[in-house]
Amino acid sequence: MCLAVPARIIEINGDLAKVDFGGGVIREANVSLVDAKVGDYVLVHAGYAIQVLEKEEAEETLMLWKEILETEEGREGNAPERL
């Protein structure tokens, strides 16, 4: 099973971008596979942006991830490792 997580591009430098997954999680992702610009939302898998998303779709997915993580925190009594 493949897992891709939406993130918002906050900076681009060549083929690399800083992306914001929300909750203070910022990582670097390769954006050479997509035609994206600062402010766009992308799906990130294994360090690569693989698809540009509509803002509404990305925000809905991020909200679902947040709910999942909060549920897991409550179930396990501790915070899971963040993405």
C-alpha cells in the first residue's frame, strides 16, 4: 500500500520545495514531477510531490489525518511519531 500525504508548498528552490504538512511539520520534497508553485497543495510520497491537489481536497484530507492522529493519541496515551 502506498501512502501520500497532502502538503502546502511554502518555498521552491529548483526541484526542491519546503512543504508544510500542518501542525508545524515542514519538510523538503522534490517537485520535479509536478507543475506546482508556491501556495499549491501537493500529494507527497517518499519525498516526492506526485500530484497537485485542489485546496479544498487537500484541506479535507489534512483534517482527516489530524482526526486520525488525535484518535491514536487518545488510544495509546502518547503522541505517535508525526509525519
